[in-house]
Amino acid sequence: MMVASLARGRSRRQLAMPATIVMRAVFAALVALSLVAAIVGGLWRTGMHLPDAAVVARSAGQHAALMLSVLLGTTISLERAVALGRRWAYAAPVLAAVSGLLIVCGLRPEAAALGVVAAVVFVAVNVFLLHRAQDSATAMMVLGALCWLAGNALEALEPGQPAVIAWWFAFPVLTITAERLELTRFLPRRSSAGTLLRTIAAGIVAAAATSVIDPAMGGVAFGAALVLLALWLAAFDIARRTVFAGGVARFMAAALLTGYLWLAVGGLAWLGTALGCPGRDVALHALGLGFIFSMVIGHAPVIVPALAGVRLRFGAWFYAPLLLLHASLACRLFGAIANPEWRTLGAQVNAAAIGLFVATVAGSALAWRRRDVRRDRGRAHAPRARPT
């Protein structure tokens, strides 16, 4: 009886494993589709010659939605679902990933509706986590989730509303800040620093809300709040100490500190754009690439193993995509002032930097796997001690 039940349980697991692998493969394909579509659409917007296909045009028109709401929404909600450990929490990243497919297929209203549902689930996930932890960092993550919901709801109700971008940017900015706050909660700091950070976070949300009614006033407030946040992070984040360490700690700190610099640049450009100065491309991509992707690259040695269940072999090669990203972004945003063609060139190298980052992570996972295989083979062939 017991043997039969064990055999049935083993057979169920054997059937479940291929199904799980297929589901993970489909999910990874959806995420890759959103990333590729966002990159292709962005390159087309910068003037790169691409096939004049409907998919490319749709991807270009929904570049911000694919990159901010779909791609970041999927990865961030997946991270929080893993932290919660409940099956229903995975509905948020799955729905967000599927919404990207709908965007590429031209089903924009359906994608927007699905994005709202994904954000609602994500808010619930963070509320559950807040009930567990009850700390400032988790509360700020709830605030970031609400910003994602507000942006998706506004996009569903009023497609193309300019204020949607502010809500979508507020989502990863507040989430990243919350993660840094969680990692530095044991550092000695004055209570006024925490109060200041909460005020800045509230200012970001209020500025995004104001942008719906008064874009100019909301844009000035949003840009100013981003600059203040960059200064706060540069002053109080543990990265200013770990940058003098070695190994992966130094790499993460380098990515974070350069990201904070781009956050300040993006905030200033956002403020200036709201006042009528040219610089929208600087505002959007200093934040989206300079800040957010610096955070993604910097946290990859920690986040990827937690989400994918693989180990990464860290090495100096991790600096290559980070340096290429920053150099190409400077070429794109500032070199274009002297030569407009540098904007397209910089965007192309931006895409190459992201591709190099993906290849670096994959190669590091394979390098670790090969080391494990060699170690296991060495143990298998090692001579056994004879009993005395």
C-alpha cells in the first residue's frame, strides 16, 4: 500500500517536472519578447533603419509600456511573489508578461486591462508582505505598487495620457529605493534622514498625481523630487562604503553610485523639460537606462540566483556591460548635441550593452555549472582511503 502510494507520488512528480519546465520556458519567452520588442521599438524611434513592419511600429509606439510596465512589472512582481511564497502571487508576473504579448499583437485595450489586474494582484502581494514585516521599506514597496496600479489604470482609462509615464517611473524608483532602504536599515543614521526620505517619496507620488491635472507643475515637482532622492541615496546608501571593498560588493556599489548620478541628471532634465527646455530624451533615458538598468545590472549577482535558482560565477567581466551602458548613454544623450547621428549610434550601443549583460549572466551561470561538474567528477575519481 505504502509502496504503491510512493510510486504514484513519484510518477506525479515526474509528470509535473516537464510541465514546470515548459511553463518556465514559456514565461521566459514572454519576458524575452517584451525586452526585444521594447529595444527594437526604441531603436526605430531613434531613426535606425528597420523593416517597416506593423509589429515594429507598434513596439515603437508602446516602447515605454513594454519597458516600464511590462518588463519591469514582470521582474519586480516575480521577485515579490518569490518573497511571499504563495502560488496566487505569481499571477501578477504572468499577467504582466502576457500583456506584453498582447501589445505586440496590437491588442492595446486588452493589454491595458490585463496590466490593471496584474497591478491589483501585485498590490495585494505587497500588502501581505507588509503585514508580515511592518517596516518602512515594505511600506514603500506598497507605495511603489500603487504607482504601478495608478499608471496602468490611467493608461486603460485614457490611453496616451502623458502623466502615465510619471506613474510608471515612480513604480521602479520607489521599489529600488525601498530595497536599498531594507539593505541599509542597520546603518546608523539620524531619525531625520528617515523622515526626509518619506517626505521625498510622498513628493514623488504627489508630483505624479499633479501631472495629471497640471503637467508643468507636476513635472517640476517630479524632477525636483528625483534630484533630492538621488542626493539622499548618495549620502545614506551603504554603497558609498562598500565601493572600497572588493569583489561583487565593489561591483554592486559602482553600479549603484553611477546610477544615482544618472538619477540626478534625469531629475534635472525632467524639471527642465517641464519648464519648456529641450531634453525629454535625456530625462527619460537617464532614468530608464542610466538609473534603472544600472540597478538591474548591479543587483543581478544577487537577484538572478534568487529568482532563477542558479548560481553565478562573478568576475571582472561583469563590469563590461555596465561600462558599455554608461559610455553609450553619455554618447547618446550628450554627444548628440554636437552630432545628431550620435543619438542613433548611442542607442544601438545601449541595445548592445543590454544584450551583453544578458550574455554575461548566462555565461556566468554556465561557468558555475561547469565548475560544479568538474568538482563532482574530481570527487568521483578521487582515490578512496583504504580501511585500516
